[in-house]
Amino acid sequence: MITRTAVTFKNINKLAIPATISGIAEPVLSITDTAIVGNIPVDGLESLAAAGIVGSFLSMLIWALGQTRSAISAIISQYLGAGRIQVVEDLPAQAIFLNLLLSLVVLGSTIFIVDDIFRLFEASGKILDYCISYYSIRVWGFPLTLFTFAIFGIFRGLQNTFYPMIIAVVGAGLNIILDFVLVYGIEGFVPAMYLEGAAWASLISQGVMAIMVFFLLKRKTRISLRLRVPLNKELKRLVYMSLNLFVRTLALNVALIIAVREATSLGDRFIGAHTIAINLWLFAAFFIDGYAAAGNSMAGKLLGAKDYNGLWTLAKKILAYGMVVSFALMVAGFLFYQPLGRIFSNEAIVLSTFYSVFYLVIIGLPVNTIAFLFDGIFKGLGEMKYLRNVLLMATFLGFVPTLYIGKALGWGFYAIWIAFLVWMMVRGGALVWKFHRKFSPLLQKT
């Protein structure tokens, strides 16, 4: 039975607010490591650089292979909107099994070439040594994170962002506590482990989150993680959607990796400053992503119900709410311009470099908002092929040319962040154009 979804402030925020809190947990894990590691009394600058490089690489792996979350969410929400959720109840277990199998293959292959991987990021000497020791611990949390993300996608498809919020808050809180305990130690009880302590803190918190999400799924939903045969008919579509998002994420990570590589090649203070800037950029992104998550969940359900007027209304309202959040973040960024940098590092040379580009991060927030919100809506609609093409275009016709033209013109560190601004403008513009072109004609038929 199809039920109409009311596109109201209450219903949107019922999904968006928990999703915002949940989404923030991801960058909080990274930001906590960055802030605490940046203030380590021994080799703080080298430790900060290593944490930034490893964090970027792990984010690439997680984002590339974690796209099953969006595919599961899209399919479940569309079937929920069509009143046929029982048809796909066995799909998540099959998808998660394939995803975890792939993650173990990737994990096993990278562990033997970790030295070569981080040399590609221009890491050398003490920074390279710290990268290897940090990665060798954190990498074991990779399958746990993919498992957690996939089940988050199930909850999101069921229009439930509350349970992921609870799990994310517990995980982030535990990570912060363990960071202080394991990095700095407790005299007479726990020795100071410095950078390795930060890695263990992340791994333990990821394990706790995986256990929690498993029990909540089992207790609070009808979805089973028991493998069944035959394979669900929607598994092929899910794999195709995931592959498109995989390619899209590779293109996304090309931009992120090139940025890290170029910042590293400029010198230690530049990769330190870039690590701070990208963490704040990601923090703001995940903050705005709460409304993108609401758009993701509701768009799929509205499409399944063929409620195109509701879908159009959703896009307008989500954009309005997202812009309010974006401008609030801009104001906060300018008000706390100096203190935000000092959270992450006490190195004056790193801070001065960071402050020189931070305003570019702030003024790009409204552009980022448009791109992130419509990205979420398009994922809910299952438009993964178009999202793939947009990222390929934005990266190779926007980001890369802007960065290297800027480098040739002598812009230095500024070229990286100007390229990010162009990158997001291309992404947001292409999505808005496509949405208007596809759905405005459908409004006349309803």
C-alpha cells in the first residue's frame, strides 16, 4: 500500500537533525586525531602530517567501497514508497557479504605495499615511518566501518536516522576519550603511545560501533543479515549502482589525493596546514550532509510513490534549510577564525599557512551546500550514472586544470583551494540543471 509522504519542516528535520549529528561523527573521528596528534610533544609536526596522509588514504578506501550504503538506501526507500518493502528484505545481507569480502581483499593487498603507497603521497623519512605505523593499526577498522556504513544505509532507506545517530555519537565520544588516554597516557597506569595511541583509539571505537549497529538492526527491524538463496532480483541493480558510485568516488578521491600530494610537495608546513583545512572542510560538509541525508531518504520514497510534486517541494525546502546552516557555518568560521586553527596545532608556521587559505574554505560553503544537497537527492533517486559523470567532469575538466594552471601561475598553496572551489561549482551546477530538466516537465502531468 502506497502512503504519501508529507514534505514538511517537521518530517525533513526529523531525518536531517539526527543525520547531521551522525554525519559529524565521521569527521570528528578524524578531527580528534588531528587536534590531539598535532599537539604531541614529540615530533608533533611529523605526526600531524602522517595522520593527514593516512587519513586521506583511508577516506579514499572507505568512500570508494562504502557506496553500497547509498545504493541500499535508494532501493529500500523506493520500495518503501511503492509499498513493496517485503520484496527486498533479503537484499541487504547479500550486498553486505559481497562488500565485506571485497574489503578484505583490498585490505590484504594494501598491507604488503604500504611503503610504496605513502611514497606516492611524497611521504619520506620520519613522516613515512609514522605513516606506516599509524596505518598498520587503523587499517583493521576498515571492514568494520564498511559494515557499519552499510547498515546505516538500511536504516536511512527505512526513513530512520535516529539509530545511526546514537551509534555515531557513542563511537565519537569513545574515540575522544580513548584519544586522550592512549595518546598522552595516564601516569602510572597507561603509557603515552602518541600517534599509535590515536590509531588504537579509532580502531576500538569502530569495533564498538559495528557491534552496536548489528544488534540494533537485529532488534529493531525485520531485515535479516542471514544469507538466503536465490539472489534477490535487485542485487544486479545494486551492484551496478555501487560500481557507478565507485568510479565516481575514485574521481572524487583523485582530487583529494592530488591536493594532499601537492601540499606535501610544498613542504611540511603546507601539508600540516592542508590537513587542518581539509578536516574543517569535511566537518562542514558532513554538517550540511544531514539535509542531504534527509533528501536521500525522502527522495527515494517520493519517487517510489511517483509523487513528483512532493519531490520538487522537497528539493526547494531542503535547499533553503541547507543554506541557513551554510550561512551559520560561515559566520562561525569568520568569528572563530584564529581559535579554530589553534585547536589543531601549536606550530606558528603551520597556523600562519592555514590562516592564509582558510577564508577560501569559508566562502565556498554555499557552493558546497548546493552540490551536497542535490548529490543526496540524486542518490535517493538512484541516478548513480549521472553522479558518476558529473564527478568525472568536475575533477578532470574543473579541479585538475585549475590546480595546475594556478601552480604554473605561481599561486602555490592558494591554487589547491581555488581548485576545490571550481570543483564544487561544476558539481552543484550540473546537478541543479539536470534536476530541473528532468522533473519540471513531470509537474505538469500531476
